[in-house]
Amino acid sequence: MFWDKYGKEINPKSTVLLLGDARNNYHASQAWVIKEIRQKARHVYWLNPEPRSYWNTGDSIVGEYGTHTDGVYECRNLRQLEAFVEKLA
């Protein structure tokens, strides 16, 4: 698990990028991990490869995870990735 392996490496200079669809397959959310990361890191961003219209449907809990980030962004192609990077600059 990311937290077990890298959690101690995160510090106030860290920026963490999470990439995933935020689908938990109907298991417990484990949002506490993102909350812990956010408490230690300078920034946490979630890049979601699904269309925004799919978010928070079915087993998607991106809204729950997103509350512990500095932003959640749809990132399905290079244009969207470029737009995200420009926001960071």
C-alpha cells in the first residue's frame, strides 16, 4: 500500500499526484489515507481519467476523496493534462 511504503517520505515540500478513477469496488473508502497524505504534503491533486459525468456514480467516491485534496481534475487526454499543468505554473 502506498501509505505503508511511502507515507514517511511525504513532507511539507511534497506535491502528491494521485491518478485513478476513485472507484472503490464497493469496499471501504480508505479516505483516511488521503487525509493523512494531505496533512503531511504541501499539495495533493487527484487526476481522474473518467469523464466528470461518471464521477460519484456507482462505486465512484471521488467526492469523498476529493475533500482531502487541493483539487480533482478530469484528465483523459494530453490537452486536459496540459491544462492541469498550466494551473500549477
